[in-house]
Amino acid sequence: MATITEFRDRRDALSAQRSSGVARVSYDGKTVDYRSVAEIDRGIEALDREIASAEGRRMVRQVRITTFKGL
């Protein structure tokens, strides 16, 4: 299993590639091609979950919905 440092390195590489607009990421001699920005975002989210799990904490996501009639 990868260490927290390796997960963070992978996440940093993905974040840098996302902001540069390039869909190819290389780390530790491995290359991964992504098809879209959404796929890169899913990779970042997955790495965030792995980092949280390795640190012994849970990722908590909340969705709040507020509605009104506009009267």
C-alpha cells in the first residue's frame, strides 16, 4: 500500500495537471492519460479519500438544500 506522502505526491501532480490543462500525468516513472477534466477531478477526490483513510479520518460531505416559494 502507498504511503500518505505518495498519495499527496500523486494528488499534487494531478492538481498541477488540472490547472495546466494537460491530460497526461507522470509520477514515479508511471504515466496516466485522462480523457477529461471531470476524470481528473474524480482522481483527485479518490486520492483525497485515500489520504483521509490513511490518516484515520473520514471524509464528510454535506449537501444542504434550501427552498422557498419566492412570495
